[in-house]
Amino acid sequence: MRNASMKVLKNLVCCAAFICLMFVLAMPAHAASKADELLQLVNAERAQAGVAPLSMGSSALNAAAQARAEELTVNYSYNRPNGSREFTILPEYGVDDVSVGENYWAAAEDASDVVAAWNRYDFFKERMLDKDATSVGIGYYEGGEYGNYWVMIFTYARGTSENGFAQEVLALVNAERAKENLAPLAMGDAKLQAAADERAKEVTKVASHTRPDGTNCFTVLKEYGVSDTATGENAVVVNCRIADVIVGPIGIVIADALLGEITPAMAAAVCQSPARRVLVPINHCENIVVGVPDQPIGQLVAAAAQKVKELAETPCK
């Protein structure tokens, strides 16, 4: 009896040791300290900006971030190896929070280097200081081409109702429109809302303006009996034919650039237009412009506006 008990005890000890070994292999001991250091540095940046600190998210959120860090070794992009966008990983890990966005970096030994890099790029910095974010998941992975990979997923708890969230989005969009002296938008009717809900479901499968069935995103309007006219790709294609000057980030001439916003037809229309093109050299993930120093977005926009003014005063030869 004693021998049997000892055998069971040995098996239990072996199982416990194996579980511990698995944990160490999946999450190196120093990774947790790196995650804590990164969170402290990010919160220091938020404090300087007058933004509330972030808290470490749930174990599920951190597991999702860890998985994203490993995925970056396969595809260093917001697009996952399976072709879907980065936020689709949250439901896979049972995370119900709403994603505000994701920051990532590679080949940085220290958390301070990561934060310094994020501060150099407006879109990373804006996400790091986003006042809507309340919690984060942090992933750190060693390996791959660049040696180490850092990921921070920013989230906030899902609201009490989807309608309340929609109203919040509408209010924020109208606030931005007001800054540009544009008339506010109104919430559409039930048919338009249903069409938008359908598109929201579809982008969880295909994060693109192309629907899962291969048709353009606007075809959903007809399916739901919406008679409103949509703006988007067709407006760009048509107006490129008659424009004198086209201004935008360099991605407007690259199909599928700007996170998929630029369709092949739009890129072709810009390139084939008789207009003069003022392209702003904005580096974004997969499209990098070399030989041009990094500048804040505000300076780049001001330079583009000045160039448009010069073109207006100088006829094309």
C-alpha cells in the first residue's frame, strides 16, 4: 500500500514539474518583469499627457497579446498570419473587451526603447495616450528574425448596450466634423442600421471593403433595401478624372495600402489621373519611404498645403 502511495506521489510530482516546465517555456520568467516595466513607462507617458493610467488586463487578454507577439515572427503587420486583422484574436481567447488598438515593436532589448520608438510615430503615440483605453494586454516573445517582439493591446470594457456605443461613436464623429465646419450626421433608419450591422459581422471574416462573397461593400445596401447613395471608391475613381491636384499619403498609389482602405481601382485611378499628385511620405508598417527624415504629421500636412499653393500659382508645363 505504501509503495502504491509513493508511486502516485511520484507521478503527481512529475506532473507538477512538467506543468511548471511548460509554463516556463511559454512565459519566460523575465517576460513578466518586462511587461510590468513597459506598463510603468507607458503610464508615465500618459501621466505627462494628463491621461488616466492603464491597468494590466485579464490573463485572457495577456494570453492574446502573447499570441500576437508570436504571430509577428511570421507576419510583422497588423494582419495576422491567417489574413485577418489583429483585433480578431480577442474573441478567440474569450476576451469581451472592446479593442482600442494595438502597438507593436521588434528588435528592442528594453521597454524604454519600445516607448521611445512609439513616441516617434504619431499613430503609435496616439494609441498609447488614448483616453478611452483603460486596460492592456502585453506580450513579449523572444525568437524570430528580429530577436524579440513586443505587443500591447489597448482595450476598454464593453458598454451596457450596442446602441449606446453607436451613439457614442456618432457623437465623436460629429465632434470631429464640427472642427471642420461640416454639418453633423444623423443616425440612419432601421434598414441602414441593419446593413451596417451585417457589414460589422462580415469584417470579422474578411477585414476589407470586399465582402466575403467577393462583391463590393456597398452591395449590402441594396440587399437591405437602402436607397441612400454611398460615398467611397466610386467617388474617388470618378473625381480623379477631373481633379487638378490630388493630395494624400503615399499609400494612395499603392493597392491595399492604408490598412486596406485603398482598393486596386482607387490606386489605379490616382496613378492614371491627369492631375498633379502631392504625396505625403508617411511610413506605415509595410510601406517604408527611405531617404526622408521622420516628421510630425502636422509638419507634413503643412508642407503639402504649401506645395498645393505653389502648384496653384504655377501652371503645369
